[in-house]
Amino acid sequence: MIKIIKNVEVFSPQPLGRKDILIASDKIVAVEDSIILNGLYVQIIDGSDKIAVPGFIDSHVHIIGGGGEGGFKTRTPELIFSDLVKGGITTVIGCLGTDGVTRNLNSLYAKAKALDEEGVTCYIYSGSYRVPIVTFTGSLLQDLILIDKVIGAGEIALSDHRSSQPTLEEVKRIAADARVGGILSAKAGIVNLHLGDGDSMLDMIYEIVSKTEIPITQFLPTHVNRNKKLLNEGLNYTKMGGFVDFTTSTGSLLEEDLQAWKALKLYIENGFEDQITFSSDGQGSLPRFNEKKEFIGLDVGKVTSVYEQFRLAVRHGVAIEKALKAVTQNAAKILKLHNKGIIAQKKDADILLLDHDLTIVDVIAKGKVLMANYEITVKGTFES
Ligand code: ZN
């Protein structure tokens, strides 16, 4: 089936003005001022009162669930496909977290394949919080080269009381393997680092970048908006050329200054709009600890929070094209997902249509309509 989105204002994320977008199978074939094509096999989607933006990319989701930080009954449930659709996420990266024992890479891989089959694009990271990291093949280098879905390592915990307290040498080796594995497999080989509330913050990355040839863009530190000290330190990190990721699902748990939209605004004001990504930490447990580091309760992260924080950014005065970068183009760049993140010829047909309130009206992923006129049209296999 061929689709044409007619007369829609396109943000790719740069504003392109009113265009027609031609989609054939899973690709964008053309973005032109006017495309005339009729016939039985052509579906016309009216875009005249909407804007078209690239499908969102969420680089950190516990797709098979995570946690258990308050015991077994607190293990979080796995991701439901339609939550991705609701949140406009058309590309998702799955990871293990604190628990790399009762959750494992084989199930992570299977869930990623399932999400692919259900209609979005899914990749995964090898590893979990702990070092030495868990892998499929015995080495991260081999995982990157031999396992199609593996695009990096993560989330490896640093600067956190739940971290395995890895040495500098251990983290250095992971980065080195990620780099070479990434080069040989034409993948990002990204090292997704969970940062906790500890004092060491980004010190280990600074050490590695200053003492080796590994570039700062090999790393994507996440949860950088978890406290003020880390948020400020992140500004120095971006000044050195690094990318930082803000977690969106902690939104309501955090004071306003630390919410992803506000953090984004701060970094844009400092000139770093091209180095920020948002991720949800979806399905992860969001444990709350008291000052004695004792567990006092938990919530579950929602993938829809990426969209919510994007919308809040725009509502608080961030230009739509700048806010969009954090949820589309920047993530595609740091994760080297070359067919994602923009609306252009030959790219994957991952497109959201939003109304003037920025509410998601239609979701198209890999050329398939998953949401039409505010209604989810494709649900997960076991959703009624
Ligand atoms: Zn984390």
C-alpha cells in the first residue's frame, strides 16, 4: 500500500513548511510541495490541520521489566506494545537494569524481536548494572559483531550505591570493546551509563577520555537530571562534546528544575541543543530511598513520559524544532540509527501527526498506521 500524507506542516525536526509525504512500504519515498498519485492502492491521509514530526526514539527502556529493589514482588511488568504507540515511540532500545539475574539477555532479545514483529523498531544493549557485564557470546565485542540487535552496552551503573563499583580499567575495557565492536559492525557501540546519586558522577568518563583515544561520544550517560549537582556537571560534559540523556519518567517525582523539559531548556540556553536526548527508563522501577539509603517505595516508569516532557518543553517556550531534536534526531545520531530521526527521502517511514495542541493524532511506524485519528489501530499480540 502506498500512502500520501497531504498538505502537512513538516518538522524534520527543522521546519520544512507544508509538504506532501509519499510513503511506500516501510520507507519515505518523497517529501515534496505536491505529490499527485491516485488509484486503488493509494491511501490519502489529510494532514492539513496537523504537523508531521519524526517518530520518537527512546534509548533506554526496560522492555522485559526490571527492578525488584523492594524484593521479588516489586519486579516490574514487561512493556505493553500499545504504550509505545500512545507515546509516539517508533524506535526503542531495550536494556536490563539492576537485575541481571532473574532477567536475562535471551528474554530481552526475544522481546525486542516481538516488538519488531508487532510494528516498531527495537534494539538492545548487552549487559546490566554489573561489571563484568553479562553478554550473549562471552564478550561484548562478539555480541556487537554477531548479534543483530545489540547496538551497545548498558545500562552500566556508576556513581551509585547499587553499582558493582567497577574499576577504571574495567570500564575502560568495556568502552574499548564497544568501540571496536561498533566499528566492525557499523553500529554505534554506545556505552549507556546509569549515573546514580554518588559524588564521582562523570569522573570515570573524564578519566577514560583524557587517558585513552576513546572519544567522549562513545558514552551516553543517563539520568543526568537526577540531582542538581549532576545536572550542572553535565554542562561541563557537553562542553567537552559529550551527549547527555535526561530521564523523563521521573518527572513527577522530581522538583521542577530537574524535570527533563526544564533541564532541556537549561542546556539549550547554554547552546547544547544538539547533544541532549530524552529517554523514559520505561518499565523500570523508580525506587525511593530515604537518607539512610533504605527502600521506602517505588513506581514504574512510563514510556509515554518522553512525549509528555517534550510537550511540556514546547509549552514552556522551547521552539518545537529544538525540543524535537531531543526525542528524534539527536538520539538517531548518537545511536547511529541512520534511517531514523528525520523525515526525508529514503528514511524509514516513522512519522507522527500531531494536532495544534501537540496531541498525537496518528502514528506511522515502518510505513504502517498504528494509530489513526487518536485511536490505536494496532495493539500488541495479547492486548484485547
Ligand atoms: Zn538506570
